[in-house]
Amino acid sequence: MRNYIFCSVCLAFFGSICEVMAQPVAMDFSLPVRPASGYYNASPFLALYKNKYHMGEDWNGNKGGSTDYGKPVYPMAAGKVVKVLDPIQKGSVGKVVVIKHLLPDNQVVYSYYFHLSKILVKINELVFPAKPLGKIGDANSYYAGAAHLHFELRRVNQTMSSNYSPTLTIATVRKYLDPSLFIDDRATKVSVNLFANSLFVANDERVKLPGYAPGALTYVTSGGKTLSLFSAIGAGWIDPSIEVDGGPAKRWIWDFSGSLVFSPGGNFRIKPWRDCVLTIVVPGNHFQASRAREDMIRMAELAGLTRIRMETFIDLGTDLSAAYDLRSLCFDHGTGTVPVCFVHATNQENPLSRFTIGYEPIVDRYLGDWHAVEPNDLD
């Protein structure tokens, strides 16, 4: 918070001085259009449009047409402007801003904002969610009467074009992230103060979580620096012997691993070696179909498949126990090759608990057993 206030004052009164500051870690995420209730996603990530797949999201004002023209566009999180395309461009691109975001686990993602009518930031400027980066446009009249924001989230800093892909390969899709899913995964935060050399017990401090929270998204802030929980343990900020309540057995289980999950109503205890703030991030779980699709794409990539057949993405309902939501998606190696499908199961009580299994539709055969998806595998 102190860094945010300082940078806001710096930007307001000292302009370019902020540009020499270290890039802030992105911790607060939101959609780039506000209020979100005033907009709808007209073309979701990987939607098929005119025989091409949409690699981002199109946010339109609820009143339709170009009623949202000139409305402010905000950075999805704190970051640094790395590209600006401002001159008048032919075609559907319009004015574009690209922002680099540094995550608590030291990964980097890039958010892209297309079709802008006006740009309010410049290269190397540090930006924050409270200040607009530009205004919604229609790509210099290319979308006359249908102004909107084309919003993308990418793993790498790529070309400035807004992408539609005629074929959907795993290699292409893995360069992108589902924007709404990514933001929803970081929907809610619960922060607690930890004091050096003092054992923190969640129930003793009446810490309650609204849902299951993966350890991979949890982060620690100390001395103005932010690290992921696992990095903070490696740096000696936190004792590695984090323990969680073993449930009905009422025993403590040591759980410093990639499988660490904080549960609602569950207890945990943690010992810091320095004063810090622990922030547990709780996914909203509003996009379970998107999560299932991402899991199956990852499994197909590991299996060596190359092409996604999005037309086969099916919601299969629930299993016989009504405990799991089932979906399926098929893949192949290109035109004329034999498809391989995956079935995905999401636990209704704990959406971070997911399973996949391979299936060969031509011979009606399952491949092996159900595979548990690591709960901290969140793209």
C-alpha cells in the first residue's frame, strides 16, 4: 500500500521520475472496464468467430453500439508500459497499449489493450489500476458503430496485432492466458499479520477463508518486498514446516509441497522468521469450464498432441454420485489423424480438486486411470 501511495503521488507531481523506480509486483487484479456490471464479454477467449478463434475478450458496454466510446480503460493490475502503438493504423488494430506485470512468484505476464481511441500513458511508465491507461475506441472507425475493448493476456511479449487463429494448436494457445479466468483466480484476498518467531494458528486468530486457496497464489510481503509463499520459505522468511489440520483425524499434517491448499473452515499454523504479511488468495471459481479446458489442454500437451478440436468441447453434466462436474475435449495431430479425447472431472465441493483421463473415441477405450491434477496448477 505504501508503494502504491508513493507511486501515485510520484506520477501526479513528478512525472517521469517514477520511470526509474523498480517495477511493482502485481497483487490486485480487476477487469479493465468499470464498473464490470456495465459491460459484457461479447466474444470470450477461444470463441469461434467467422471460422477463426478469438485469442482475447471483447468487452462491450451493456447499452450496445458505440455507447461505450471514450469510456476509460484501466490496467488490470500494477505494471510497466512496454509498448504503445499510437499513430493512426489501417485495419482492425487501432491504438494499442501493452503492459508488463510482475507476479509474486516472479513470473511475468503481458496485458494487451486494443482498439483504443486515446492513449493516456507512455513507454516505461509505471501504471496502477486506479488510473486509466486510455479510452475505448473503434479502431479508427474500423468498428464504426461498435466500439469495444479487445483485451488479451499473454505469457510472452508478442506482435501488436489482435489475433484470430484459423486453426487452434496447443503451441499457439499456450502463449495466451484466459483473461477472465486469470483475474477470477485472484478474486479474493485474506491478509494476516505474522510476527517474527511467533507461531501463527489460524483458528486462534479467527481467520476464515471463503473457499479453497492454493499455496501457489499465496504471497508474503516484508520490508517493502513481495515474494510467493514458496519463495519466501526459500528466502528464510517463513519456516518450511507449515502444517494444516488433518480433518476428522484432528491431527496436524506437514504440507510444504506443491499440493499445499488452505481450506475453508480448516486450520493451519505457520511460523515466520521475520515480521511480514501473509496474503492468501482465494479463487472465485466462476469459470470452471475454462479451468477444465485449460487442464485438458495441458494434459494433451504432455501427451504430445498438437491440435485442439474446440468444437468437441462438451459439458457432460455430473457423474452418478453428483459429486463431480464432467467435461470433455478432443485433440489430434492434424487433419486426418486419429483423435484422442480427455474427460475432466471437477469436484463440486472443492473446485481445486480435479481429475482427467484419456479416451480413444474410435475404439471406445479409456487410457489408463484417472489422473489427479495438481491443485496448484493454475495458469
